[in-house]
Amino acid sequence: MNRSTVPDNTVECMLESLIRMLGKSNQRVDELSKRIGQLELIILSQAKNKNA
């Protein structure tokens, strides 16, 4: 008697899809972090130029 109502290949496909989504999300977070770092450097540079 098989208690599972979802075929194994469907669960595997769903898991693979979740892993891909997580990878894309992590990539976006990394890209956003880089942009924030760049903006911080620009703001600091402009602040130094105004004080000079």
C-alpha cells in the first residue's frame, strides 16, 4: 500500500524548481549588496569632496 499520492518524479521536479528559485534569489541578493556597496562609496566620495 502506497501512502504517497504524489509521484516521486513530481516531488523531485518540485524540489529542483525550489533549488533553482533559491539560487536565483541568492544571486539577486548578492547583486543588490554589490550595488549598495557602490552607492555607499559614491556617497562617501561626494561627502569628502564637499568638505574639501
